[in-house]
Amino acid sequence: MQRTLGIGAKVQRMSPLVLFGLAVLAGSLITIQSVLNSALGEKTGHLGSVLILTFVSIVGLLALIHLFPGTADLRRLPGLSQWYLYVGGLLGIAILAAPIFLIPKIGATATLTGLVIGQLLLAILIDHFGVFNVQRVEIDLTRMFGVILVALGAYLITK
């Protein structure tokens, strides 16, 4: 009897280069999402658009869970003692709202460059200290140089 592998197992077997390519693709989708969300925000208000987008996300997720039932096990939800694991939902509101508010004021490039720099700076600290049980990857000169180059690039892009 052959056991079927879940989506997670299939992704783990992909090469790091393919996985990085998927990350780049997802990043490009964030740009499209941010611009469309901002346009919706101009019509419905900043928080109105966040509410509508959250509702659309819930409907979409319910459909995906119905199609791929092995991808969600809501019986294993952590208890209230691990309340901090739910903070991501609140952070999602801020992540949705920031581009909706910022893109009309500073443009898509400056907004998304700022978001990427913020992600990178916090990610390198989370890696270095192993926060949230993330595998520790210490900051070294090469990584620092990479961060400096990205920050310099971000400065030049938004100039």
C-alpha cells in the first residue's frame, strides 16, 4: 500500500533554488496584492478594505480546506496558555493595512521597499537569536554586508 505525501512533504523535497524562486514569486504577488488592496481602500476606506479582504480570505481558505482537507487540523489548536501564537492574526491586520494606507502617499516602490527592509532587518535578528524556536543562523560579516547592500539599494530605489 503506497502512502500519499502531503503538500508539505512534497515542498520539502524541492531544491533550495526552486524554493527561493517560489519565495520571489510570492514576493511579486505581494506587490500586486498591495496595489489592488490600496485601490480597494480608496473606495471603501482603509479599515473597510481590510475587513472585506479578510472576509474574502476566509471564504477562499474555507474552499481550499474543503479541497485539501489534510492541510488543516483545527482540533490541534493551542490553548490560551499559548496566546502569543494567535498574535499573527492581529499582525495580519497591520500588514494588510500598511500598504493600503501608504501606497497612495509614497507609492508602491517606496512602500514595498520599506516593507522588505523591515522584514529583512527583523528576520536577521530572529535568525541570530533563534527567537520563536527558529533555527539559529548567526550574523556574520557576509550577512551584514548583504544587509548593508540591500539597505543601500533600498535607499537608491526610493531616492
